[in-house]
Amino acid sequence: MKTAVTLCRVPEAAAGPFVFHDPLEEGFAKAAAAGFDAVELFLEGPDAVNVEEIQALQKRHGLAIAAVGTGAGMVKHGLSLTDPSPEKRAAALDFVLRMIDFGGRLGAPAILGSMQGKWGGAVSRGQALGFLTDALEAAGAAAARHGVPFIYEPLNRYETNLHNRLAAAADYLDDCGLKNIVLLADLFHMNIEERDIAAALRETARHVGHVHWADSNRQAMGFGHTDPAPVLAALRDISYSGYLSAEIFPLPDSETAAKQTLLSIRSLITDH
Ligand code: LER
Ligand code: MN
């Protein structure tokens, strides 16, 4: 398993669950100094920063890009893949596909979280799931052209009503025959929705492709009440080899949250 830390450059998400909010050069330097293998990037869009600039930072600081988030499409541009307006849905898909290309050029998968939207009002649950399925088909194919998967993230009930639990999302992917889509196990959302986080990971092993390593209160693991030992044991048992990425609040400050994240992993994995 590899470690990653979030770096956000979206002003609208300045209060969001991201460890670093510094300018890229500083953020990369801090992530490297803390000892992470990679950064997970939250940028304003696919044209916000040149791929070459990111590659130079990676080289200078010896960091991989774990993934790129698409949340700015929602928080900055108000775009959702399940919007009642066909024009807005098309714009949302265009944003996601361009983020996939941006990440793909860095060897990184893109994540669909908040841009999945919700059903309700003019859009029935069936219609919303249909819109989501069409978008995931296109996203999976676009990501495959870069040799990376596309990451779909079940969210807690306060953020979406499409998929809240890993098993339901895994069944949905299977039932729709969706290809090249993996699931993001965000332990913060799972703490709210799952009966047993470790059991859910074992049950959906075939689909788990990314992990947001967060405690119950969305602080660094160890600062809330999740017991990480059975969670990590489950990830080892399912031969998970992806990232444990800290998508957490910078509390009490970024450096302490980063340090505690690595401590929580290293205390459980002796080879790290
Ligand atoms: C994104 O990874 C996430 O977990 C969401 O809570 C963002 O809305
Ligand atoms: Mn997440």
C-alpha cells in the first residue's frame, strides 16, 4: 500500500477536508518532507495548471500523483452529471472527461465524488442512475485510453442519495456491466453508512481501487473513534495495493494532520 496526501487549490473548497491548501510548490515540498509517496490533487479544472508544471514538481520532490479530484466541477461551476438540464449534464461530462485526460497524462486516475449529484425534483431515481451509468461508461472508456481506471466514490447520505454504501455501488457496477470503474472507499463516509467498515471492504474487494484514509470525524486517523487495525487488516487480506490517501481536515494544523496520518499507517504496517 502507498500513502498520499491531499493538496487543494480551489478557493471555494478552502474550508474543505484537504491537508494542504498551499501553492503547488510549497504543497509538494511539504508532502515530500512529511514522507508521503504521492499527492492527490484538487484543482479548479483541467486547464488550471499545465501538466508539464506538475511533472516538474513531481520530479523535483519525488512524488507520484495518486489521483485528481473533480469536485471543483460542482463547488466552483455548479455542475452535476445528474442535473435535470441536458446542457448542464453535457457540461459536467465534458468537465469530467477533460479531468480524466489531465490526470491520465500524469498517470493518475480521476475521481467522481460530488459531481455525481443526487436524484429528486424533476429527476427520478431511475433517471439519475441512467444518467450516471451513461457518464460512467464514457468515463471508464476515456480513462482506459490512458491505462488508468476511473474512480467512483459512494458518499454519505448528506452528500448524495445515489450510492451510500460500497456493496450497493459494487452491485450497481456489476449489474450495469460497467468497465474500468473502481470504487473509492472513503472511511469517513463509510463510518456513517456501513455496519462494519472492514466487512464492507472484504465484501467488495473486487472493486476497491482507492482509499480515503480518514477517521470518523474526518480528521487524521487516530484523532477520531475509528479503529484502523481491522480496516488495514481487511485491506491487506484483499491484497489492496493502492493508495491510503489522507482526505481530512488540516486539524489542528496541516503538518500535525500529515504526521499523524503516516503514524497511523506506520504503526500498523511494519514494512512502511
Ligand atoms: C470527495 O472525495 C468526498 O469525499 C466528498 O465528501 C466531497 O464532497
Ligand atoms: Mn472522499
